[in-house]
Amino acid sequence: MRIAQFLVFLLLLGCADSNPSDSNRNTDNPTEVNYRLIEAFPNLSFSQPLDLQHANDESGRLFVVEKHGVIRVFENDPATESTSPFLDIRDRVDASGNEEGLLGLAFHPNYPTNGYFYVNYTAADPNRTVIARFQVSPQNANVAETESELQILSFSQPFSNHNGGQLAFGPDGYLYIAVGDGGSGGDPDGNAQNRNTLLGSILRIDINNPSSGKNYGIPSDNPYVGNSATFREEIYAYGLRNPWRFSFDPETGQLWTGDVGQNSFEEIDIIEAGGNYGWNIMEGMHCFEPSSGCDQSGLQMPVWEYGRDQGISVTGGYVYRGSALNQLTGLYIYGDFGTGKIWALDATDTDDPQNIELTDADFSISSFGTDATNELYICSFDGSIYKLEIDEE
């Protein structure tokens, strides 16, 4: 089954202080604990789930994004037996490519009062990424108004792969958007190192204060505001190949992302304003094409990398801040789409990070997500949602 899924979804995927100490880390050693995966909602099944979010509206509900263009909502209860379609925009989403579709969901920080939420999807004619706002129905909290779409931002994609897809509101209230390098292999157009394009970047925009005739504004402290080199002012950080899943640590505010590699290395980055994360000069901590020159000056190296002996396509996760798994508190939990491995990374000391394998799933890990209590969930591309628990056996 995993091989079939992998062929269908071939390599899906493709500000904070630098690294404050974590005073609340649990001192129990996670290496002394065995973990296993269990189905969080054994009565539910989804169609190629790519994201899991909550609305932070005290309802406890969860929302799962399906690749073909549907968001489903359901009660966060293991005994839940049904879901309902919250949003269905299959008529607008182009999911024909392996890495195309409805890719991300973010609820406005004031969602309980304004009902706004944002999606990231690929559209056809021409091939492009669309960041759009929708609104929930005033009459039914489980149904969004499909005709309420307001396109916030749209830009062309030269190829069908490497679309990024994550979007999330940071602790500063701005909307952050992950954008891949535009696709193909090796970044043939040099997009990731070109700040005149939005491709290969993490973007940061102000959706509460539109300006200059656009449906968004530029935060005044974005790193390239007012530059004289025609750099896109939306860019927060760049030099990324295909950032597949980023998240903010709810305690420290750090922005973590997994960036999918090309042939040899996957990487984990802590994103900082104005940072250049190296692609396509570097792949992980290594020169991508040494024969063509490899000037590493000014580049931000990843906090962790792994090679093909461990996996083939990183799926970024979350710093764990729940209460069910105290041994993992403060650790970054992430996985690999191809091999199903799940790790916990301690990068408190960036000079000596510690990476621990927690378990090895028998499914393709398409995404991680958290609920309103910061408990962690894992999306399987085959349609199920899992969670980690301590194996007492």
C-alpha cells in the first residue's frame, strides 16, 4: 500500500529569537520510553489528508484538509463516527499533480468573532498558487460559505511540484506562507536565491491592514521593506526548496520547518527574519553542486539533517507542548513521508542537537497537527489520523 501511495503522491512536499533555552523541559529521558501509534479516530476515514487544524474557538472541533479540495470537520472524540464537509472547493482546486491540491488551512486569530479562515491551494489556467480567505456561515458553525472567497494573493507556478502549502498565523498576528522553489529538479530557474520572486520563501503578510490596492499589507518590520533592489517585500526568509509543514512553538515563538531535499539530504530549519537557508547552493549542510562553486557566506545552516538511509522526504511537525507525553515536552516532533519514521529533535544546543527515533510508522506521513490543548496528531496519506502514546508492554 505504501508503494502505491508513494507513486500517487511522489514526494509530496517535493519571528522568533534564535534559540532560547527551554526552562520547562521535562527532564525524563525519552529514550527510556517506548512509543506506539494508535488511531485517534478509528471510526473515521479521510481522502488523502494533508493537514489537521483546530479553530481555537473553544469548540474542540478538528478540521482535516483533503488534497482534492474538501475540508472536513468533526468532534474531537475517539468515538466520533462521522464528519461533515466544512468547505468544498473541488471546482476551484487543481489536484491533478502529485504535489498539487488543497494544501493548507489557517484560522484567523479572531475567528470566533469574524469567522475568517484562510486556505492555500493550487489552481489551473494558468498553474498558480492561491491564498484565499473564506468565512463561516453565521447560521451553521460547521459550514463555510463557498461564495465568500476573497483571493488574498496569487502567483504563478512554473511546474506542478514544490508548491509548499503551509500557512499559519504567527504570535505577532501576521500570516506566514510557505512557498516552494517552483518545481522541477535542482531549481533550474534559480528561484530560491532570487528575492525578486516569491518562490522558495517563507512569506509574511498583514491581512488586517490591506494597502497599495492589494488585499493584504506588508508588515513594517519585514526584512526587505523599502529595499532599493526590487526584492519582494512579502519575503520573510528565503533559500528554501520545498518547505513542507512549518509551525510555531506556542511557548517560545520559534518558527520551525522541514525542507524537502533533492537527492541526498532532508533538513530541519529554525526560520529567522531575513535568513537565507541555502538552496540551491546547499542541500542540507552539503554543497549541492560543488563543481559549480559553493559560497556559503551568509547562509543559515539547518539545525538538523538526515540522509537517504533514514528517509526520502521530510514532513515537518511541531514542538510538543501537550500534557499526555511529558517526556517529549519541548522537543520538535517530525517524520518522513517515505519511510514513516518519527523523531524527536532537541535543538536547545544548536551546536550539539540530539535526535531520537520514537517509532516507525507503516504508513506515509503527510502531515502533523495539534488540537486546542496542543496534543499531537499524525495524518496518514492513506486516510487515517493517528496519535502517539506510551507503549506499556
